[in-house]
Amino acid sequence: MKQFLKITFCFLMLLVFTPVLSFPQTSPEGSLNSEVLSKIQGSFKMDNHDKTILNALTNNEIKNLALNREIVVAQNDLFNHRIKTKGITNQKSSGRCWLFAGLNIMRPLVIDRLKLNDFEFSQNYLFFWDKMEKANTFLENVISTQDRDLLDREVVLILSDPFPDGGYWSYVVDLINKYGLIPKAVMPETQNSSNTGMMDNLIARKLRQDATVLREMSKKGAKINELRERKVEMLKEIYHMLVLNLGMPPTEFQWRYENRDTVVSQLKTYTPQTFFEEVVGVNLNDYVSLVNSPNHPYNQLYQIRRTRNLYDSPDVTFINLDVKQLREFALLSVLKDDPVWFACDVGKDQDGEKGIMAPDIYDYQSIYGVDLQLTKSDRLLYRESSANHAMVFVGVDTLNSQPTKWLVENSWGDAKGNKGYWTMYDKWFDEYVYEVIINKKYLPQDILDILKTKPEELPPWDPMSSMLK
């Protein structure tokens, strides 16, 4: 009886105290008032087609319903030019695509030169030093903005992501030039190199704490040299945390290998720098970043402020060109058996199970009956799209000397796509490829001359700054 009275009382209280929803007598212009709602609701009459779509959508994945059967049926994996590659890498739950792709363009060279069955560089080794460099650059950015308000747009951007996994092609170059390379067997993956989320969050928290200390020291009159002395002590703690998560990066190691003829090489001692020089021997400074950003004038050099990972390296710099030129130089490179690092929007119009990248592979417009089209420029400007993933072109299929589709090596393991590879149709290249890295030897002089000009500086919130971050 007492329980019944309690329930009744609660019910009465709800009746008394629950407000009755009603629209105000007067609403400001632009509000969703009763008149506007009446027009919107009155515009929709559910017909048999809508009922069918409603039943389908409420019981199925949208992508499964939108998959364009014509494209899937027409798909084939034939390419009239393939670069010889072996093995598929796997970045797992990390944002290291830019690093995996960068190392993947050099793997075929080592495999061929040493006649190996397979080979991988240690992604974990370069990742370790990338993280140390990013921590240092973050703290230097805090020092350089010590007098600015915490709500300053640039300060907010710096503090929002102190310790990201993402990066650009230039990070690959700067890291290798400074730290060299080592085989994967010397410093293999760990649980936290393959699953970076928790490590990143904890170290980012520590760096933000360090930022509060540096800014407080500045308020109390500390000089730049004093702030930097304290910064070094902070970086010692970051180094400690990274070692515990990723292992100790070697300064010297011994390595030997067995080639495909089962011949075992002599055991040799290397430093990471000598290993890169002797085993790889590529001049990474010969590679040029070509970007297609339709919202900026073409044939110009640009530099994006505060995008470096090494504090002692330049910010990200690129030549902006028409997408036709990106395609032309990528084709020339692949046909010469040089793999091409590229950045794209992997979240659009691609099927991860079948390994297909094709515009309209998902026909969402037919399902909803609405126009979903945006130009490439508008997709960038309105933040609908960004270069969020890096991969490698390792083949191409041509017709009348023009590409119809591209063979893409991904770094998501061999369980995704077509055993780790994707087929990118050339129209997808136009819409969603934003950057290719091309050796200077494939570029005409008029393009190379652009590198000699003074770059126009872009702010760190420009759409192109989001590449792979």
C-alpha cells in the first residue's frame, strides 16, 4: 500500500510540475516556429516508395543498401603495369599512415637490392623519434606564445592536440635525415605502438600540465633560457614514458639477412644513419610535394604555419597544381617503377571489403532523393573533406596511354581490401586525391623553378593543414 501511494504521489507530482510544451506567441525571425514546422511537415507525404525505403533503412546498414552493383560487377583487378612489391604492412589502431606509406615506397628497393623474400623497416623506431620531436615542438610553441591569451585562435589550436599521431611526407624526410632507419626486427612493434590511443592521451595530459608550468613561469618573469632549461627536464619525463611504451631506440645494432637463394649475409654493425646510407641510399630531399587545392591559385608555392614536427625543420611546404598535373607526374613515376606516396580522403566513396575506390560506389542520392554534390573546392572549404590518409601507388592500368585505374598499397593489413590492395578508379583520383610526392627527375623545369620562389604562408587553420592530422 505504501509503495502504491509513493507511485501515485510521484505521478501526481509529474502532472503538477511537468511543463506543457507550447510554442511562444512570438518567435524571433529564423526560428523553427509553428508556421515553419507546419510548412515542413505538410511538404512530406509518404508514398509506397518512401515506405519501402523506410523499411529498408530501419533494418539495414545504409552502405549495404547504397552499394552500386554496376560498379562492383564491372570491377576487375587487372593492371597492365605493376611495381614488384612483397608483403602488406599494418598500422593497426594508430594514425601512422604517413609513416607506413613513406617507408613502403622504399621497401621494394631494399627487397630488390638484397634479393629478399620480404622486408620491413621499423616503423616503431621512427615513430618514437617523431613523438619526441612533436613533444619538443609543442613545448616550444607554448614558449613562443607565452604572452598570448589562452583563447587566442593559434594558442587554442596548439593546445587542442599536443601529441598527434598524424603527419605529412616532410615528417618522413626530416626524421630519416636526422635519425636514420633500422630493420623492424631490431625495434619491433609493441602493444602501444599499434594501439596508440591511451599512450597519446596520457602524454598529451602531461604536456598540457607542462604548458601550465611554463606559462606560469613566464608570468613570474622567467627568461627564455630559463623556460628552455625547464623544458629539457620536462622532455626527460616524456622520453621516459615513451621508452616504457615503445622500447629503447638503438644507437647501434647488428644485423644480417638471408636472401631468396638462402644465402646468409655476414653479421654487420650499423648505426641507424649508416644503415640508411648503405642499405637504402635514397636522397629523400629529391622528392617534391605536389598538392591539388582548388581554393588556392595554382602554380604557386605555399607553406603552412606551425605544421612542422621537428622544431629545427621548415613548416610543411608544397606546390599547388591542377589535379591533371598530379596525375601526369604520378603516372610517369609509376611507369618508371617508382612507387608514389599520396594523400587522399579515404572516407569517401570507397569499399573496404572489396577494395574499391570509385565515385558513386554508394548511391545515397537515389535512396534519399536529395542532391549531395559538392565541388572539390567546396568540400575543402566547408570541411566536408580532407586528406586524412596516406597510401602508395604501386601500379596502373592504362588505355591509350591514359590511366583508367590505379593499384594502391594500403597499410591496413591483408585482411582489408583485396588482400591489402585497393583499386582506385581515375575519376576518384580527381575528386579525392590531394597530394602526391614525386621525384624531381620526373618534373619539368618550370615546376622546379616554383621551388625557388618565396612561399605564401597559410594559417594553421587552412583546410590543407588538416592533411593526415
